[in-house]
Amino acid sequence: MNRSGYTIVQAGAEVPAEEFVRRYVDLADPAAGCRPCPDYGRFWTCPPYDVPAAEYWAGFDTVLLRGIQFHFTPAMLERRFDPEELAEYTRRLTAEQARQTAHRKLLLRIGGVGIFSILVIALAVVLIRKLHKAGKC
């Protein structure tokens, strides 16, 4: 996407998983907030999931939270969107940033691994890009 209409500020925090779950996860219906999204069930990162939420979160000690804040230019803020256009724009914008963040994290984890692991990771990156171009991830 063209970044001429905004800049990005990123922040992060590491919190205990137990606190994160207590404050932010609805263990009774963890997908409730996701169901209205047009991408619900379309991507491997989106619910519904095969593992119960309590069981999934029990496997973590900490959660690394990453936040992305968009600062729009005055020209972009003055632009008028109809509701559907605005929803699609913001969905595409956040999805693109999430993909870029995931790819950066993958590349950061390459350091310190053997050559075979790097080849496997490189093949995974190629596969992810092909699936992304085909609209399947």
C-alpha cells in the first residue's frame, strides 16, 4: 500500500500470559470479537481454532504485545470515505502492516541457526509469498 497518507509509530510490551488472559481473553467465547470481521475463518491466524482457548494460553508464560499506531496526514484526515470504503481501507492497511511485522519477526529469528534451518526458513518464506499472492494467506 502507498504510505504517502500516513506514518507509523510502533510500541510493545511483554506481559505475563496469565494477566493477559485475565484482562483480554474471553475464555467462554474467544472468537466473539472476531466473528464480525470479513476475514473470520479465512486465514490460519483467525478463528475458529482447533484448541480450546484455556488450553492454548496455558502453554505460554509471557505475551509480547506489539502495537501499531497510524498517524494520518491532514490531507488524509480531510478525505471523505463512505462506511464500506473506510472499513475496507482500514482492513487492508492493518492486514498489510501485520504481514510486514510477521515477515520481519521471521527474518529476525534467522540469526544463530544452522544453514539447513536457513534453507527451510527460506523455502517457507517463498511458500508464504506464493500463498499470499494467490490470496490464501
